[in-house]
Amino acid sequence: MQTEKQQTTTGGLTLERARQLFDRKPDGSPDYSIIETYYHPDLRFQDPLQKLEGRAAFLEMSESFVGKVYDFEATIDQAAQTGNVIFLQWTMHYRFGKPTAARMRSEGTTKLELDDEGMVVLHRDYFDMWGDIVRSFKPARGLYDRFMKKMG
């Protein structure tokens, strides 16, 4: 496994650049330059909610999400690369639907598979969608956590 300092990919997406996936422009709007530059036009995307084909569909989905959230913050907590696969462990905070909604926290991992030119051909997100939703509502948080503890 490579660290950022051991990065060997040259022409395409690098581990260092991938860590900028959630960067914002000075006005606070999303910076999609990583996606527009390093995501293949025939990208495949999957998360717990959906599967998409194509960079355009991925950008459209991203724009739709941004239009539904408030106070969005995201950080890359850890990043690693093995061969043509980059893993990003991240944390997001946001309010969904309206500015007064409960502040949600989501933790997850993104797997990016690169082609020979270093273009992202597969973007796969892994996260506990239902746990994140339930834990954002205080009355349900304890019940859900107790249930999950009994299951594990």
C-alpha cells in the first residue's frame, strides 16, 4: 500500500489530488474540477442508494445532493492507494432538506478504480445510510445503537 509520499501515478489522478475531492471554491460552492478532469466519461458509480453510468450522470447527482443540503462540511480522514485503486475514508456533516433540519453525520469510504491513464472508471461509496439517518435524531439514537450492539 502506498502513502501520499510514495505515490507513483503520474498523468492521471494521484492520491494527493484525490484528497481534494471535497474541496470548495472561495465562494463555498463545490469544486468539481477533480471530477471534470480525472473522471472518465464512461464512469460507473454506486452507493447504497443507486447505480449510475457516466460522468455527466454523476455530476448531475452531485449537484442534486448539493441543492438539498445545508451547512455541508466534508473531510478526508485517511487515504491510501494500492496499484490502480484509491481508498478515501471520509466524514461528512450536513443538514438535509432545510436549514433547520437536524445536523447529520455520515462516515464512509470511497473506492476509486483507475484505468491505465489514471482516469476514474469506478467510484463506489460505502456507508451506513440508515444508521446515519437514525443517529441524527436523538430519540432514536440510543434505541438503534442498543439494537446494533445486540446484533453484533
